[in-house]
Amino acid sequence: MNPKGQAELLPIFSLLLVATMWGIFWYPLRLLNDAGLGGVWTTLLAYGAALLLGLPMLWRYRLECRQHFIYLLGIGLASGWCNMAFLMATLDGTIVRVLLLFYLSPLWAVLLGHFILGERMSNYGRVVMLVAMSGALMMLWVPELGFPWPQSSADWLAISAGFAFALANVLVRMKQEISITNKAISAWWGAIIIGLVWLLFDGVVLPEVGYEIYAGAIALGLFGFALATVAVQYGVTHMPVHRSAVILLFELVIGTAAAQLLTDEVVRPVEWFGGSLILMAAWLTTRRQLGHPD
């Protein structure tokens, strides 16, 4: 493949990596929570470790920070709220409802991309988005839970996390001149700020758990969250938001497969069919990306 083709494929691979990682992150998070380390402290430790990793780079890009402070603040707070709200929603709410409400994010991304970035979807893009969202609904819809209107604090956290995710991606896409490094570091300190504010209002004390539990949260931040953040910033920066939103839905497919392998949950045929639609949408998006932008 020529260098141009490789450059166009790299954002796609980056987003697929992110979707794969977040599709399995729930498992170590659940283990840490069961071990006594709640969601807020897990977030603080994991993203604190990631931020320490990025501090030397932050000094290198300090001039860029001053020039684009408002945008980096927006990326940080939006990403931070997304991470914290989604994590707390999955721990406190019904996972199916949480996922269904969070994965309205592609719709928010399309609307925000239209009004903020001026991105216009072609008829091809609309069809691909329809295929992807149909697949997501097939995978997540459970009639017994009723219409997915927010009914609890966990539901509201999930829907706000999805909106914050879309907003963060639009802000990342908006400022192409800001380095991927600065965008990623902003997401890390944003998560820490939101976590500290959450502690202030919730009064969650540091749990008494073994050092290996703390080490697990730190390792998750260094080898999981840090890589995932850089990858998503890169992918979203180099691709229209409505396309990146479709590819990120691949997380549902990975999450469903992981749940079947790691838990006693059984995947229904309709869920496999929905996953196939998401895969098809991702493939169609990849073809379009390689074929050239709308």
C-alpha cells in the first residue's frame, strides 16, 4: 500500500483499537470495584498515573497550552465528564439502559458537527449512520425496559456522558493545529478535575484495600487509558466526526463478545445480527474514507 493509503488507514485502526479497548475495560473496572476500589478513586488513580506520564510533554507544549487554553479546557472538561459519568453509570445503573443512552452519542456528534464544524453528511453517510444505529438498537434494545427515556440518575449520567463524548470529539476535530499530545493530556487532567469535584460533593473516602488493588488501577491508567486516549484523539482529529462515531460503535461488538466469554451472559441471535450491521457500517465508512471525503 502507498504511503497515502497507509496515512488514511491509520485513523481507522486507531479508532478500532480504542473501541476494542473500551469494549473490555469494563471487566478490570468491575474487578477493581468488587475489590473495594470505587469508580471515583479508580478514575483518579488511573488518570493521575496517565497524567504523570504526560507531564514532561506538557512542559514541552506549554506555549501551545497558553495559545489554545479555552479549547483545551473544553476538551478536558468534556472528556473528564464523559469518563466519570459513564463509569459511575455502569456501576450504579442497568447496563443495557446505560449503553443504549450513551450510544446516542453518534447522533449528538452529527448534530454538533453540522452546527459547529459545518460538516455536511452525504446521502451515503446518512445511510451508513442509519445502518450503524439500527445495529446498535438491535444489540441493546430490551422491550421489558421500556422506552429509553432517562428515568434515574444513572440514566441521566449515561446520556450526559454520550453528549460529552460527542462534544469532546467535535472540539478535538475543530482545532487541527493543537498537538495530539496536548489534546490527550487535557483529557487526563479533565478526568482528574471532575473526579476531585465529585469527591468534594460525594465525600467518598479513600478505601482501605491492598496495595495490589491500587497498583492495578495505576497499571490500567498507564497501559490502558493513556493509550486509548491518544488513539482516540488521533483518530478523531483525522476523520470527520460522523465517520469516527460509526467506527467507535465497534465497541458494542467487542463488549458483547467479551461479556459472553468472561461472564455467564448469553448473546441473543438479534445481538449478533445487530453487531453484523455495525461491522458492515464500519466497513462502508472505511471504504468511504479511503475513497475520499464527502
